[in-house]
Amino acid sequence: MIPIDDRDGFIWMDGTLHPWRAVSIHVLTHGMHYGGCVFEGERAYDGRVFKLREHTKRLFRSADLLGMQVPYTMDEIDAATAETLAANKLTDAYIRPVIWRGSKKMGLAPDPADIRVAIACWSWGKYLQPKDGPGTGLSLKTSRWRRMDPQSFPVEAKAAGVYAVGILAQAEAAQAGFDDALMLDLQGNVAEATVANLFAVFDGVLKTPKPGGFLNGITRQTVIALARDKGITVEECVMTPAEFVKADEMFLTGTAAEIESIGRIDDHKIPLGPMTKQLQEAYSALVRRKG
């Protein structure tokens, strides 16, 4: 694998395209030391960024929740995204816009005007693929780490600091031989995986944990709409781990992961079922649909 910082191409930063390897920030950057950083994960299909404006709106919302005033308009960020894709000659790509507090001042109280913005894109396959091979589904280990209390942090912000607990959970799962982790909320109910939302099928009904303690993903919302368009009953509800593993089939969703089947949680095997395949096909058709 080519290191992410040693590639050809261009990255848009603070209004200008720069050669990929030339982009850098100072080690004393506020966003790196104190977590003042928000970002988005987007995908382009056939040269078109799927739900670009929805992602840009959430990016600005995340920045606002962390008290950061973005020095660009949404239209300018959307245009810069297209410019970055074109400069890198990519049509199918993963896109990472990021906003962070810069290096003008250290300490918890930052310089409010020191806001940096960058957009990068590269070719990236599915974020999660089963270690056991195609057709087996992902394996998830229930993590000892919990999603944080929403009273402690605005969980609707896609903020870099929130991912620290996911790093711990994913590392724990990988060390035990699993693909990813199943994360619970503070009450011990099912929340999500480390970077993706969860769905389960029970007797033809599609169920998913009710958001509130985790990010309500754009892909999650898309899949709910697709399912309802196909006449599938969707329920957003509270589920305990014991209830969850009794599902007929399971899958997770996310921009990087798209839709991926779950084949095992801890030692409990989950069948791979037809509804997951149906929604995978519908999602694939949607993201490449013109107009």
C-alpha cells in the first residue's frame, strides 16, 4: 500500500490547489492537539459526488457546533470539491473535506479567525471487507468501549475527537481477529459499529438503532428511504445486544463502507439474506444514477 502522504496528485487547501506531497501543517496545530477538527467522507461515482450538498451542509453544521466559522460558502466548497476531483483526474473516488483550527495560538481558547480548510480525494475501495473472504460477511466483536453520553459532546458533529473511542474499539476487535467492533451506548443498548451504522432484519421488518448517541449517517438515511420506497417496513428502535443477534440478517452502512453484510457477532453467526442484497443493488443503482 502506498503511504497516504507519498502520492501523486493535488490537494485543495485554503483556496488553492497544491501538489499532494507539498501540503503540510505545523506540529503545533490547535486542531491536532485539542481535537478542534471536523470532516466529511464523500464518494464520487462516474464523476458525480453522491449527495454532495447534504455532506457540505453537515460539514458546516459540524463546524458550527464546534464554534468554527468557515471562511467559505457552501457553494465555494462544492466548487472546490469538483475542482479537486478534476485536478486529480478521478471519476470514482473517496473525498475528504476537513476543517480545523490552525497554529496561531495554543491553549484551549483558540484564535477564532484561525480556521483552515482542505479537500483531498483518492481512489479507495470499500472501507470494510470481510477478512474471511467474499460472501462470508463482516465479523464484529462487541466492544468494552461505549459511545459517549450525548450530553458530553454534540454527537451530530462529525468531529475528529469523537473517533478516538472508535480507534480503541477497532484495535481491540482486530487484535481478536474480527473485522470491526459492535459498539453499545451508555445504557448497554446497540449503537453502531466504529464508523458505520447498523441494520437488522426481523421477519421482513428492517430495524435500526434510534440515533441520539451516535451520528445519523447520510448513507443510513439513504438506505431507510430506499427501503421504504420498496415497501419495506423500517423501524428505528432501541435494541439490546441479546435481541440484536437474533436477526435474520444484518448489514452496516456508511459512505466509505457503502452497504456490507454482517456474518458474525462475537461467536454468533448471522445468515446472509436477500434484503441486504436487494438494498445493495438499489444503492449501487442510485449512486450512479444521473440527474
